[in-house]
Amino acid sequence: MRPGYGHGATGTLRGMSLRLTVVGTGYLGAVHAAAMAELGHEVVAVDVDEAKIAMLARGQAPFFEPGLPELLERALSTGRLRFTTDYAQAADADVHFVCVGTPQRAGEFAADLRYVDAAFGELAKHLQRPTLLVGKSTVPVGTAARMAELARSTAPAGADVMLAWNPEFLREGFAVKDTLHPDRLVYGVEAGARGERARDLLDEVYAASLIEGTPRIVTDYATAELVKAAANSFLATKISFINAMSEVCEAAGADVTALADAIGHDERIGRKFLGAGIGFGGGCLPKDIRAFMARAGELGADQALTFLREVDAINMRRRARMVEIAREQCDGSFMGKRVAVLGAAFKPDSDDTRDSPALSVAAQVRLQGAHVTVHDPEAMDNARRAWPDLSYATSALAAAEGAHVVLHLTEWREYRELDPAVVGQVVAAKRIVDGRNALDGQRWRDAGWAYRALGRPQT
């Protein structure tokens, strides 16, 4: 099938209510299920985690995401959204979305597809009529074709299975907006009549977005699978590029923030994702670029992505560099020193601590002898579970009490709005290292602090 492009679509666009299933109620699935109900569809969400299903059924989000609790409450009140652990209750639907996780395999770069295989296999057993299965999980190229074969070989006779791949592009902290008002829709479908029917069904699912003018790209399975991997690899590369420039700026005595401002005015480059700091983390970028490298190697195209190894290496070096600077601020040794860490989530407006640069730095500082106290507005529970040996405080001010250095590692708004004079009254030494280049350095200096930031001159 030749790719199709356009604002709007050539499908039915009737905007009718469909019966949808969402398999997997993690970050992606819970948001997708609630958003589809908001758009008027009848949605049954399925997960094997009974505790999570019980929480969602009560309208409680199992993770922090702005706007999701309100979205869940509205969807549940209409009766259009239900949660269950029973696949059979979700079998008789028009479209089934599979939204399960694809974590990195232990000890490897490749993605672990056990949950994807299990979801498609179990769902297929319960299909009762011709239906569309839609993968939204981030998977290695080649997975969609394999899932189509698996579903068709597992489904009962008479269940004519269509399959499409519809990658997600959610940003944590903006997931509700990104689902209800996406910046693009990508459909990966097979050639022929099945692919055309799949496209038309997806057009009905996303009728509201298409009417808004959301660009829609219809292509083959492999291209759709590669879109997410390529997008994340590009973003990771851009972030690591500016962090590499940060290393050069430190050596040369230049200012990486001014550098980013200057090159960001070039419309070919743009200023977004040129914020130098301690690098990226979370459950997507790190594992996705590693899985992309692994799959390229399996396909015999490993040399095409060797640059991603350096992207990954630069990213990890930033954490080590942050520890070095913090040690310098403690007169060369962490032994007997108290260190305050502001931030535990990998980014603001999230409670996600997976591969968090902030917690990685905190743990390394503690291993080198410091007493580390962490604060985060939303991620404290997740942080405690991941790093129980660290100390935790109920406020930023409490974390800073008696500290010999304060490390700003997640750019929450409340940290940007801290009063340096007030914080200065509780610390042992007025030293702060801005790992995100997000604070007003002059404001802190005017309050008597020694302010240090990655990739910027010491003044």
C-alpha cells in the first residue's frame, strides 16, 4: 500500500460511537481508555493487575498525570468506561487496542515482548466476530506482522482478524492533551481490503481529531513501527548534542544556555530540547534507543545506528559530571557532608522515577559517603520503593536543612519559585548546583549563594 497523507481523511468520518477494548492499563492504556470514552466511545479496559483495575474503577489514577483524575471521573460517570480483569467481557468489540509495556530485557538492549505476545494471544482466543486489533505499544520493527500471524492462528474460526499499528506519541505531563488533540496520527496497515477496512475503522475512532485537522499518515506496518523509534532517537540525539556542547563549553569557559539560544533561532534547528543538564531518563527514551540499536543489529543494519551508542554514553556521562561538580562543592569529599536533592521524578509533572537521572545522581552521592535527603512534589512514594536507602523530606525546605550543597535535579515549578533567602536560613553552606539550568542564577547569587550550573561559566 502506498502511504497516504493529508489533513482529514478519505474514510467514513461518521463520528459514530464504537465499542472499544483497551488491553493494558499502565500509563498509555489508562489515558487512552479514558480519552476514548471522553470522545463518546464505549470502552472496556482490561488488565491482569486486580489492584490497579480496582483503583481505576474507583476513578483513582495509579500514577500522577495532570488532568487524568478528572478525565476518569467524567468517563466513569457517563457509564461509557468500565474496567475488568476478564478478557471475555471485552471480546465483543469493534476495535481492540493493545497498550502493554515493552521494557528492556534484563542484561540486554533488546525489548522484552512477552507482554505484547501474551496480550495478543489471550485477546485472540476470545474474539467472536470479524474485528480490528490495534497495537499501540512501542515495539521493534517486524512485530506487527508477527502479531497478525499470531492472532489469526489463535482466533476461533469466523473471527476475521484485521491488524493495524497505531504508535503513541504521549509526553508525560501532557498525555491527556496529546491523546485528545494529537499532533499526528499514524496508521500502519496491510495492503488490500483488510487494510482499507482497518483504516476506515480507525478514522471512526479518531473522527474528532481528524475533523480538527490532525494530519493522518497511512503506511505499512514496518514504517509505522519505525516512526516512534525514529522520533525518540532524534529527540535523544538532540538532547545529547546540547549536553556534548555543554562539555565543550565547560572546557572553553563558554555559556551553553546562550549557545542554545543562538543556534535555536535557526529554524532548521529550533530551541526545543536544547536544554543542557543532567540528561534524559524515564521509561521511553533510554530503553527505546537501546531496543532500536538491538533490532538494527538483528536486521544487519547495526552500523546505521552506531551514533546512538554515543548518544547514550553522553547522556550517562552527564550524571557522572553532576556528581563530580557536587563533590567539588563539598571541598572534594562527600564524607560527613549533607546533600539536598530537589527532584526524584525523571521530569516535572510526573511521578515516574524509571531511569531517573535525579535518583541516579542521589544514589551515587550517597555511595560516596554523603547523607542525602530527597524531595519531590509527586514522586516520593515511587522513589522510596526504588531507593529505600535514601532519606526523604516532606518539603524542599526540609530537604535543605543542614545541607552543605543543594542539587536541583528536576525542574519543578515550585523549585524555580523557591526564595533563596529563605532556603539560605536552613542550610549549612549556601551552595547550589543547578542540574537543569532552570533557576535564576543571578537571583541566587544576589542572596549570597555560590551558584553553579552545568555548561556555564563560574562567576
